[in-house]
Amino acid sequence: MSAIATNVLAEAPAGLAGSVDAPRLSTDFLNRYSEALMLIEMAGMDEELVADLQAWQSISYREHFRASPLRCAASALAAYDRLDPTRARSFEDVCLSMTRLVRTVTALLAEIPQPKELPMILDVASDALRRQIGRATQFINANGAIDIAAFEDTALQAQIDALLAR
């Protein structure tokens, strides 16, 4: 069964986690990791971008939205504060994993001489980071209602379908 997410949200009673009035997580936070992914993919062709990767900083979801001028920042923080602590920790673990991946690739790019396997490493790392960003995006789009630590792509789709069927 499929449903249009906006219809499901519009039909939810006010105040429920899926309702339009409830605080929502925001994917704006993930732009930081998308930027790192872009730099990793391009650094294999332009060594000058390694300095940009070395300057890249990871911050937490809360830190990001506390400093954000976006109108949705307060709602994003409120939604994060409402997350089940176990799910929030799993999300933070995924973010930590992405940060470690970025740092590892950055260190390899800065090595002189660079490893001969670097192009293959960059491909594998880019794919892994892209998948992790995708997992985090799905978690945020579901407003934390899925267990990011437990899902596989097929299990995730089943969870999303179940959420939309409510």
C-alpha cells in the first residue's frame, strides 16, 4: 500500500507526532555531510580541495540548529528533544560514523605519497557516506519514528509503509 505523505500528515489529529502542527526534524543538518561528500568526490581530481576537507568540522544536530537562522530551527530542536533516547543515540551513532569516515578519507588524501589505491578508496568511501546520509535522511523524514540502528532498505520501506498506513 502506498500513501501520499502530505495527505497522511494533513489527516493526522493536531498535536500527534505526524501532524502538521507537531515539531519536525529537519534534513538541513545533513547538508554538512553532503558538503563533505562533494569534497571527497572532487578531491580525487583536485588536490587543493584537501585543505577544505581538513577544515571541515562536524557538529551535533543540536549545535547546528542552535546556531541556525532558519525559521524551522526551533521546531527541529523541539522534535529532536522529543525523540526516544535510544533512537536519538542511534542517530548520533550514524552521525559519528559519517564523521569518522570523512576524517579517515581526509587523512588518506593528505598522505604523501597518496596510496595507489586512492581512487578505489574514494569510490568506496563516497558510496558508504552516501548510504549513511540516505539512512539519516530517512530517519529525519520519518521524524524519528523508525529505528535507524535496525533497518535495512527493505525493512525500512516496510516501516515507512506502516507509518503511512496509520
